[in-house]
Amino acid sequence: MALSIVLQGKKLLAHKKYHEVVRLLEPHVLEYRDSFAFHFYVGLAYLNLGEMASAKDYFSTAKKLK
């Protein structure tokens, strides 16, 4: 069974491949607009890349979804 995009992103995040997480997940932002995990993982990737404004936006959305 193929992994969902979000689970693929989680796996990349665990391997500290932050640029790849963003590259994989961001094009699917509309499909996963109601997914806490999606926004949380992209937020973590941006945080580790040092892009605080983007991280804040994704974490804010994740918080609203919770």
C-alpha cells in the first residue's frame, strides 16, 4: 500500500529532509486544508529551515484545526 502524501512528509521530516518536506507537501495545501498533521509537518519543516514567518502561518492554521 502506498503511503499518503502526509505520511511521506512525516517520514522525510524524521530524516531531517526539510526542503523535501516543503517541496512534497506545499503543492497539496488545498487538498489538505483541513488536516492538522499536514500543517503541523510543514510548519516543523519551515521552523527547522529558519523560515519563521512561514512556520508561524502553518502552526497558526494547525492550531485553528485542533
